[in-house]
Amino acid sequence: MQDHGWEPWVMEKIAAGRQLFRNAVLETPEDYRTDQELRRPQPPLAKAPRTDSALDLPKDFRDLDIDGDFLSILNRRKSHRVYTDAPVSLSALAYLLWCTQGVKSVRGKSYATLRTVPGGGARHPFETYLAVRKVEGLQPGLYHYLPMTHQLEFLGAPENLEGLIGASLLDQRWGEKASVVFYYSCVFYRAEWRYGVQAHPTVLIDSGHVTQNLYLAATSIGLGGCAVASVDGPLADRAFGLDGEEETIFYAMPVGTVSPDDREAEDAFYAFVRQEGL
Ligand SMILES: Cc1cc2nc3c(=O)[nH]c(=O)nc-3n(C[C@H](O)[C@H](O)[C@H](O)COP(=O)(O)O)c2cc1C
């Protein structure tokens, strides 16, 4: 590795990070077999509901004013970190969930789900959790999306929802004003069963498809959001009741209502570029 004057522990972390870009299968014994190749039982395609009070979400989005011009959506997509106080409709939230993890069909009896996003080996190891702050018809609190049935289950209402959001985004307090924060977890074995030691880069690559769809879908209905990789996974795991070992939250995206009047406040996030002459 080139010498950048890093301390040994930094070198170690950097080396581990770079390892994700190499195909781990090329560095395994010849007789290495994944659990799928060993014909071990396949894990479930999605997590089962934790409660028995799931709410059906709409799948007919005709009430939404959806921009159908792909180029216009691409050109208008940007990260939004300033949100207005207006709530998001339940139909809009259902649309965002459908566009990011919706199950269009099942391949085979229950071999794989085919979703609105592509996924390595169609493993789709993600679960979507929500911190709902301002969505019409929904009690503020924590929710879990059930993609197999396009439903939402309520997991509870923390005492200080906004505080939890801010802390879970490692003090990026602007996220506290979002109407809803999407949190993505990875259920590792869902990908490891098929890809074994090579599962992890594939999963990280796949997560980008999900949030890109969220960016584009939000833009198409006039909402805005910002992908956030700086999350406090252990804190978010505790909030949503995840063990942090088999399943952990690693990515988030606050989404909310936006206004062109907030252009200056948005630009202020990058004032340092001008100030520092970058
Ligand atoms: C993987 C990923 C992680 C990101 N993490 C953060 C973050 O933690 N905080 C933040 O303010 N923006 C975050 N962003 C947003 C980027 O800063 C933003 O996409 C970039 O500045 C380009 O701006 P644009 O999205 O408006 O084109 C992230 C974006 C991606 C794709």
C-alpha cells in the first residue's frame, strides 16, 4: 500500500475497506462451497411480521401527481436537507416504499423476490424501517415495511422521536425535520446463503440501487431527501429491536416536503466551499 503517513490502525481499516473491492471467491480454497451449493435450507425472502396489526398500503398511485419525464427527474434530483412543515400523504409514502423495495413477483415457489430494484442473485437482503414524524393518517413512531404484502407494521412510539432521529444520524440534526426517515438494515444470511464470502460487496453495491430509486421516486412527486451513510447503527438497531449481528442498520434517508424558498438554507450546507476557496 502506498505510504500516506497513516497510523497502523488506519492502514488496517483502509486495507479491510479495499478488500471489499476484490472478489473474495478468488482467494478461497478450491473446495469452498456456499450454503446454497451445500443445499442448506434457504432463509426467508423477507422478515415475518413482528405484530399482528399490519396496515394495508395503497398500490394505486393515480392520486399522486407523478412526473413521468425521466430526464426531468434526473436533472431535478438533488439532495435535500431542508424540509417544510407540510406532511407527506400516506399514498406518497406507499409509493416510495413500492418504488424502493416493492415485490413485483416471486421467482419459483419461493426462490427469490423480483422487486422494483435489481439485486445480486435477487437476494434482496434489506429490510426497510421508518421513523414516521409527519405522514397523514399515521401515528408518529417507528414502523417496519412488509414487502411481501405491501403493508406497514407499527413497532412503537419512542418518547423523543426527533432526538432519536438526530442521534441515529450521528447528530445530523437537519434530519429531525424530515417527514419520514427511511432506515435500511441488512439481514446478512439472506445474501451469505447464496454468495458466502463474496456476499458483502454485492450487498453494499445493491444498497445504492435502493436509495437511488428513493431519490428518483421522491423527486418524481415533488419530495426531497438525502442519503445518509453516517448512521449510528447500534443505536438504530436498539430502537428498532434488531440484534446488530444477524441484522444491522447501515444506511438511512430522511425524506420530506421541500420548497424552492429554502434554496438559500440548502446552499448554506456548502457555504464552506466558497469560504475555504475550494
Ligand atoms: C452513500 C451516500 C452517503 C451519503 N451520506 C451523507 C451524509 O451522511 N450526510 C449528508 O449530509 N449527505 C450525505 N450524502 C449526500 C451527498 O453528500 C450528496 O449526494 C452529494 O453531495 C451530491 O449532491 P447531490 O445528491 O445533490 O447531487 C450521501 C450520499 C450517498 C450516495
